[in-house]
Amino acid sequence: MQKNNLVTKKNTLIEDEPQTISENYTLVEIDKRVYGFLAQDVLEITKISELDYPDEMLSCVLGLIKYNQQPVGVFDLRDIFKLDRIIYDLSAKILVLKSGEGVCSIICDKVLDIKKLEVDKIHALPYQKSQHFFNGLYINESENIYIVNQANIVKYVSQNPDKFESGSKDMTYIINDEESKKILRDRKNFINKISTEVQETKPLYDMGVSFVINNVKYYINMNNVKEFFKVNNSKFIKVPYTNDYILGLINIKGDYITVVDIRKFYNNSKTEIKEKSTIIILNSTEFKIGILADGICESMNIDFDEILQNKLQNQDANSIEFVKDGEIYQVVDVEKLLNDERLTIC
């Protein structure tokens, strides 16, 4: 499959329309404030589990978890942001995040949503230094969201260890009655087991969005989504000598995206373009491809065991099916989709 270089410069076949630039953010709550992390930086969301404790740690690190068999520190942003510390209970969540060239994690009170935020509504904070903890504050009529720069947080902690007391650690800031400790231990063992199984078979589909095509519901991991684009009255440029599941090219903010009808691609009925039709642009550095959907349904946070325990036996080459709340979802495996030779444009 080759890159979309069929159109190398702007084509007048489609009239450019000004588009609002938006990005997807994962929203969490800490100390009754809402913080946003760029969704494509979120590698994993898990319930709090039993942590590991080295001999000495900085006060802002609750403990260690394993990600891809490597130890990762769990930052308590309350300590870094100079907020009152609390004892976290079993409802707390841990986000594993890309941080520059590495990985970090943070603990939060709850995960709220995955939401598309308009970039022009993110404003720089006053008196902000170049290496500040925040990229800005998102402001609209109903909410304020602090956009976190986790790479700067990691850099600040590593460069200023003297600002965080170090010493031996235990479960000081995690609920530690015997029943809770057993649950935390069981979660850790389960996550380790599932992580090993998943690495041998499928990636973790723990945070994503559902969409519908011809009354069939699909699920896609948010790490694989760059943005959503309403079709409206936009026109497709049909590419000669391509299969009927390749709808054509569409101009989105000056980029020409190949739009695929995956319903037809999976040997089902053709997808009709409707008023609420949406293109899900896939997050790929190599290919410029979008999926046509009738509409976006909802964001979904799925525990590791839900897909593995509820998946159906009939699977095709590019997706598996699972049941949630009585609904059947087909999980799109974007990596396999992008590498399928049937999508090759000659």
C-alpha cells in the first residue's frame, strides 16, 4: 500500500472551506478540577492496583507499576501542584502516558470523558514560564479544563528532586485495610496476566469510541483516531481503477484523505452518505485514510477483561466482536486494516 500522493497540490475540484481545528483529549478529575491530556498520548487507563515500592522514592511518586514489562512511576499530581494530599480508594484510576521519548503515569480521582476541544479556545495561562506544567486553559461557557504537559512535569521533577522529600515508602496515600489490599493485589495479578495474553494476541482496547454504520456498531481505540470530520456537502474525488469500497479523496484542511467504506470492505452492504455522516480520520504517520460512519455514538472506557470475557467466537481478519450492555460491537484492528493489501491504491 502506498502513501496518498495522488494529489500533490491543492485541487480546485473541491472548494476549500474554513474548518475549526480540534483535538481529542482525555478528561480526568483531580481535586474537583478537570484536567485534559491529549488523547493520542494516553497509552492505557487502568483501575488502581497494588503498586511496587523501591527502597527510596520521591514524595510525588506513589509507587511503581509495570507497563510493557518496564517499571513506571505513578505521579501524584496533588503533591506536584501543591494541593492537599488524600488517601486514594479503589475507585481511583491510573493513566499511562507518552512523555517525550518515554512513558509516565499519573493517578486521578476519576476519568470523565474523551472530548474534542477546539484549539482556539485553549488560552495561555498568565505568568506562564516556558517549561510550565500546562499548555493552557480551555475555556467555554460551561467548563474550564487545564491542558496538562506531562513531559514538562517529568522534566521538572527530574531536575528538582530536592523539592520532593525522599525516603522509604509504603501505602500511605492508598487505602490499606486488609480487604482493599487483597482487591489491589488481585487486580495487579489480573492485569499482569491479561497484559501477557494480550501482547501475544491483541492490543489493549481500553479507551475508545463507538460508531455506527447501517445499524452495526463498531469500536475503535482512541489512540488510532486523529480527528472527526462531518461530511456535510463535501464532494469526493473518485480515484480511477479502485474498488467500490474506496469512496475517493476528500479535502480536509488542505490534506487529501482517502475515505474507505469499511462496511463494504468487510463484504457487507454499501454505506449511504447521510446528514450526520462522519469521517473518522485514522492516526497514521504513513497513510492519510478515513473511515466513513453514519455517526459517532459515545466514548467508552472498557476494562481489559470486558473484551476478552465477552468476545464472540466468530472473528474476521480485521476485527473481533464483543458484547457490552446487550449490544454487539465489532472492534476495528487499525493496524491490520492499514496493512491490508486490498487497500493498495495503484
